[in-house]
Amino acid sequence: MSETENTIAKLQEEAYAVLKTIYDPEIPVNIYDLGLIYKVTITGTRCDVLMSLTSPTCPMSDVLVYQIENRVKLIDGIDQVTVEITFDPPWQQDMISEEGQLKLGLL
């Protein structure tokens, strides 16, 4: 793995760690373990986050996007963060991680 690939992998790992600190205000599980994060892509100093919401009418979508943009941008080496919300595929409860299911009492 080249130095550039190592840097990208490290930044991606840090971005995922940050995403695990962001919680949906209505659900006591972080957005990563809820299964809302579909993909994180690092290109140079830019981080693109592809995510979904539990519902297309989620009233907290602006809050979540704001938190993602501002917290991920604090990672050394990331200057720009773009969040894209998609509903393809639509979020479903089975996308919640095992840890998230335990916290929600689903297991």
C-alpha cells in the first residue's frame, strides 16, 4: 500500500470514528450503528459521506448533516465535507448493527 493509500485509509478510519460519536437526537444509538452511513469516500482533503435517514421526513436531518460536516472537518487533513442523503436503498431496521440492536433492546 502506498503512502497516499495509507493516508486515505487513515482519514477514512478517523471519519468513521467521528461518525460513531454522532447520535440521532431521537434514538440513543449513533448514526453509524443505526446503519445510516452507507459510504465514506476520501479524495485528497475532501470527505464525501453518503447516508440515509430513518425516514424521508426526519425532522433532524439538518442537525445531523450540520454535525457531520462540522465534526469531520475537524480531522487533520480534511478541509471539505459533503453529505449526500439518499433513500436508495431505503433504511430498514435490519441495517442496525448488532451493538445498536442491543442498545435498543431488539436482541
